[in-house]
Amino acid sequence: MNDLKGVIAATAATAVLATGVVTTVAAPASGAPSGQRSAAAASHVALVFVKNAKDPSNSTLQLWNGRTHIATYRAGSGLGTAADYDKKKGDYTPTGKSYRNDCTTNAGWLPNGRYKPTSFEIGRNSKIKGYAIGLPDTKCRTGKVKRTALFIHSEMTKGRKQGPRNGADSPQRWEGVQDYKSNGCIKLHPTHIAKLFSYMNKHGRAVLLTVR
């Protein structure tokens, strides 16, 4: 994983459209039978979440397979948006600062560090439904607050469909860029988390998430 970290650090920032379209950088290496490639790649699939301090709801989740950068998806973590960044002052509003504080429970973004995913679900049926990758509880940078109930997820039904409209913001329906906001989890567009799971189904589950 040290090689992966070095490659990531040297990789220029990938442009992601405001709509969250996937940017494909490279395809998986070829040359070996597909079954062998899938088995060999299983322990090399990894994710990297790169925070965007000026707009946490427009951060990115990168998908890697060894040294190969597969795709970048728009993603969000925490309740912060571009609206709580004061461009004139070059600073955040008081509320905006709390959203960018990994010690702020149910509002701040995910603490930096390395996470080993704990579960992979395609039909989760709790407050979070459908596709979900579980993450371990982790302490924030001060060590005083433990962030819990952490996932990579989207908004959908347990059957991975879009639910009916239910008021201004339905938790089972993706209604726009505002849905990238979260209580700390990493959130993806429904199409993109489906693509992520499809890739992992062929090449192996992600063994590591790096948040930076």
C-alpha cells in the first residue's frame, strides 16, 4: 500500500463534473485470463476519499486497483457545502467550521486516516438502505470523540431502487446535489455506488479506505 500512497500523492487532481460523472483514468491491466485477474486483484482494490475544504459536498472518492487509478466519483462527507465558505474572507463561517471538524458528531466530516471496511451489503435495511460499505468506529483527531455508525452509502430503497417522493427530502430518493451532505458518512450518487459494487464484484472487495 506504500506504492499506492506514493502514486496517489503524485497524481494530479482529477476533474469531476458538477453532476458527479465518473472520470475513468485507466482500465484494469489485461493479459491474464479474467478469472485469474479477479483473484489476483482481490487484495489490491482500495478507495481514497479526498476532502474538498471549500465544498465538502463536492469532494471525491477514488477507486484504485493496485497502482492503477480506475475511476473518480463525486462524494460528500459531513453537512458542509460551498455556501458556508466565505470567499471574500477566505475563511469558513462558524457553522461551516463545525462541519469541517471531524470531532463534530453527526455533522462533521470523516476523520482522516486509514480504514479497513467491515461489511459490504447490497440490501441493507435500516436507516441506510441498499448498497452500503461499513467502516469501523474511529476517534477524531483529538482522540476525545469517537465517530460511530460510519458507512459509504447513497439514498435508495433496500432493493436498490429510487423510492417515492416523501416531502422536501426523502432519505430513500436521490433528489440532487444536496444529497451529498451527510452526518459524517461518505455519500455517493446511486449510479456511482452501483458501479463501485459492480467493479468490486469482479475484482474483489476494497481492502482499504484512505481519508485525507
